[in-house]
Amino acid sequence: MLLRILLPVLLWIPLLASAQQNLTDAYREPAGQILGAAMVDAEGWEKLEYLTIEIGHRLSGSTGLERAIDWAAERMHEEGLLVRKLPVAVPHWVRGFESAQLLAPVERPLSILGLGGSVGTPEAGITAPVIAVTSFENLEQLERTDVEGKIVLYAVPWMGYEKTVKYRAGGASRAAELGAVAVLIRSVTGRSLNTPHTGGLRYDENLPKIPAAAVTVEDAEWMRRRIANGHEVRVRLEMGAQVLADADSFNLVAEIPGSESPDEVVVMGGHYDSWDVGQGAHDDGAACMAAWQALTIIRHLGLRPRRTLRVVLWTNEENGLRGAQAYRDWVGDDIDSHVAAIEMDGGAERPIGFTLGIGFGDEEASAAIYEKALATLTEIGALLDGINAGLMKRGGGGADISPLMREGVPGMGLETVGEHYFDWHHSEADTLDKVDPQDFRKAVAALGVIGYILADMPGTLPRGH
């Protein structure tokens, strides 16, 4: 009789011990399996090589992007993953022929890259004197007569990406308001080997749209100094850029359905599109292949988390974020069942950990919530200390998961050392040779461990408001 009374209690003891066990101890074995498999994996690198070398860059609306989507969908299906292609209408901007020629004070060609979404020049091109400014405040100090009919050169020093990119994004309209006929932007990078960097712009629809292109750091500085020394700098610009009708594309979704709560989802991934230069290796092909390979490894190991673990290769991050919004729309009311979203979009340099973003209105409440969430993540991070990727800190998530984060889903971003990413970003130099295979494998390992545990652990991270 006593045994019959004690038996249920004895059966509960291991469960109570497990509930009290921290995540570091509870997931040491599966995390070790994922890490071990990822750090000797060759398949993920082979996928990245195929994507970058055989397919190459993947601008929205291009055949390259659609080729990449079809290839990945077929291969994911062969691996036994549940695969979906979710339709998305994306912007279709075409660069066309472009060139720039310095006419005075000397004659020589200028290396340029038109900014994504820019209008083209008239067929005869634009020939005009150049004026240089180093900030928007500098521009606003000029009279309209100083700017009208001229090409404005934004020779803005590197102040970090967030502070400098605003000149690329809004510089054309600010100059057009004063009558400029075109703008040249010093490439948004801290280092340059005479390589221009492209990127998207945003026109003010209430102002004239004028052509905009990036020039190299070297040429921007040369022109700025010559102008400062009293020389007239004159440039001829030709750009055949066009904005065509929206094109059909897809978000690519692959997942391992949850074993107990398949309606609850942890989503992770990167953006599959790139600019139409280089190979889109760091931005963002490596992230897409790392998240995909992490999912593949988890499946090969026979690990099936309680919740659904989903990878999304988002389309059109670079010039529209259509894929991010389309995914949010597809999720619909099920957004409440998304327990975490993870994005990698900072290059594939050596990972050091993850940043966490949770949206709250009350700063005091927010601090307490973050403290609790980061304590949980630190337990998971301890399992990544072997690859020095266990840092967990407050920060952000990523552009493609931002529509989810705005509605309360906790967002995480893979953090790297970030030493050279912006040297290659949006340029012809973003190629496979810049990716270190071991750093890439560490990214696979980090995404695999964090994704699996968040999808399997007993509780979830707190949601925002």
C-alpha cells in the first residue's frame, strides 16, 4: 500500500529536478551534438559556394534570385524538410549602362555604382560642375543659386553605418530641393581600395527625382580637396537605370514541425536577395546558408524540438522589405504563436553572440523584463562558450524580423566581431573569398544551438507590447 502511495511521488522527483535544472545543464548534450556536427560540416560550405559562384548576385526581380530560390527549394525538399514557396511581388530596378567621366580639372574616368532605385540620366547624359558638402547642415547653408544646375557631392566622412547611411538614403531629394541635377555619394564605408559601394535610396515623392550614384572614397576625397583649393570640378554622368513593373518572387520557408506544440514557432534566417554586384556572400548569402544548414543538421541528428523550428529565406530586403511584410501578412493572427525570431544580417565574420530586442513602452518594466530574458539567454550562451559565441546582450534583431518585433515577438540578431563587413558591403568585393570557412561553421553552430533550444525549452522568452 505504501509503495502505491509513494510511486507517483517517486516518479515526479526526476521531473522536478529537470524543471529546476538550468538550461546549460539541461541542453548540454544536444548542444554538444549540434556544435560537433556543425564544426566539421562540409555541406553548408558547399551550398554557399554553389550559391555565390554558380548563381552569383541576386537582385530582386532578377533571374539570379529566382534561380537561387528554385535550387534551394528543390534541395530542401530532398533533405526531407517541409518546404513552402510564399509568393511576393517585388520591386524591379535595373541598373543598365552607367559611367562617369571627370572632365576638369583633369580628364579621367570615375568608378561609380548607381544607387538602387535611382532614375537614369537623359540619353545625352548630364554634364555639370560639382559642389562638395560634408553634411546636410553644410548643404542647407548654401543658397539655391549655389546648387541649382550642379551635381552635389556628399563627401561625408565615415561615422559608422547608422550615422552615414542617411546621406545615401535621402541625399538625392535634399539636393533636388535646391535645384541640383544629380548627386554623387561618397561610398558608405570606412575603408576603400577604390571600390564604390551601392545601396538603396528613398525619393521624396513631392520633389524632383534626380540621378544618384556612389563614388569611391578616394575619388570623393580628391574632388572635395580640389574644390576646396579653388578648382572647378566638372563631371559627365550617364546612367541607364530604370524602374520596371513589380516582378513575381517568393519567400522560401523550410521547417521541422514541433513534436508537442507545432503551432508555436521559432523562426530564423536571412535575406536571400542581394545587390547586383559581387556575389552577395556576406550580405546575406552566408546567413541564409548557415540558417538552412543549422536546420538540416538538427534534422540529421534526429533532434525534434517541442515547437516548430522554421527557417525563412526572405526576399527583397535590400530595396523594399516586401518579403518581410509578406511573411507577416502570411502569419496573420498566428503571430501570437511566434515565440522568437532570429536574424543574421551582419556578415559572416566570427560570431560572438546574440543581441536581443523586445518592444516595451514602459522603460522601467522593460529593464526588468530584459534582465530576466537575458538571464535565460545567458544560460544558453554558456553552451556556445566553446566557440566564443556566448555573449548575450540587449540590442536589436534585424530588418526582416522587424514586422514581427513590432507586434511583440522577441527578436534576436547574430552578432559578429564586425571588423571588415562594411569594407565589402554592397560592393563588387562581397565575394566568397572574404568568408572564412571556420567562421561560417561557427555561425551554423550558433544558430543551430540557439534555434533548437528556444524551440524546445519548457518556457519562452517574454513578449513585448
